[in-house]
Amino acid sequence: MKRAIILGSGLDILSQESPLESIPYTEIPGWPLGKVKGHKGVLDKYKNIWVLRGRAHLYEGFTWEQACFPTQYLINQGIEELILTNAAGGIDPNYEIGDLMQITGYLNFMKPDKSRKLSRILQKPISYKTELVKNTHDDIRLHHGNYVGVHGPNYETHSEIALFKSMGASAVGMSTIPEIETAVKNNVKVTAISIITNVYGKTVDLGHEGVVQAAKNASEKLARLLCLN
Ligand code: HPA
């Protein structure tokens, strides 16, 4: 099985190991070059998995198609299973900073651009099952829940969080949905994990630096959960 993982802000796995090949995004024609801090901007190819260190977001001004480009590129290269990761804000009050949440469904509030075609495929539940996630670790708090994707880059108001909560969302973030949809439309297996970097009602000082640091701290857990350490 040819696998790839896309790492969200601050997430860092397998960086101690030398990749077989490392391709800067700048060398891949058409690649959307994101500028978000905490992203390295390279595709590292290891023996068992390809690692994308960083992604492009809609809030940086990229179109929906541009946000889908890296996933489409991986699929064109023969990737059969995609693992998506992101930093997300916890809406569920039981969540703590550093917890992981496996995405079981999503609400798309990302203001996708006009060319997005609603596909019949997306009307059916998506199977996010994978053999990769085996939580046999007592110290990893793994939840399952709905992810709500927003355009950003601002974080949410108190009322927006109350609304998302009433709609059944457990975490909120600004990415991943373009990639899920691209994978699903191409029949590629997808698993998506949010790293909870802040929790509404609990986190006092919310900012990008704090989000990146919390994601960095949780990277080791993510690697163990996915048996990639
Ligand atoms: N909201 C949206 N995106 C995020 C958050 C958040 O609270 N935390 C990390 N990414």
C-alpha cells in the first residue's frame, strides 16, 4: 500500500530520519506555495510513507482547486491511502490540549469557490477506517468526532462555537476538507486526525504561535498512534 501523510501546522514526524528523497514544493510545477509559519514546504519520501510538510489554506488566498492540488498530485503518483492531520480547536468541553480526534464526519463552512461541484459521492457517509490507527496507548487520549471546517484565518467567536456545538461538531479547523473530498472522489482511502491545540472555554490566550507549539508537543503522540515512530 502506497501511503502519504499531510502534516498540519507545527506537526513534525519522522524528521530525525533521512528521507530517500526530499522535494521542495517550489520544484513541483503548479504546487500552491503556502506561507504559514510552522510549515517546511517539502515532500519527503521515506520507504514506507511519503510526508508532506505543510499545506496551502484557503485563508491565504488559495482557491479550492489549489488546496486540492497536493492531494491530486499524490493520487496521480499512485498513493492509495492518505492520512490527513491538522491543528484544530476543541469544541467538545471534555477535550484537552494535546488530545487527538479521529474525524468521523465533517461540516463544510469553508466557503468553497464556485467551481466546487457537489458530488453524489459526498451524500453518502465516508469510511475513514484504517488499519493504521490502533490506540493501544494508555497515555493517548483519542476521540472520534465531527470536524467543522471554516475559511479563517480568524478564530471563532463565542456564538459561532455555540452554534457549531449545537450542530454536533467537536473540533474546528481551517483545512483538510478539500483533501478529504479529493481523496474520496478518487476512491483513495482516507484517515484524518485533528490535534487539539486549544479548547474553547479553557484556552486563555489563543494565537497561531500557541497553536503551533501545542501541535509540536503532540507530534510524538501522533507518530505513535500511527506507528510511524
Ligand atoms: N479554530 C480554527 N482553526 C484552528 C483552531 C481554532 O480554534 N485551532 C487550530 N486551528
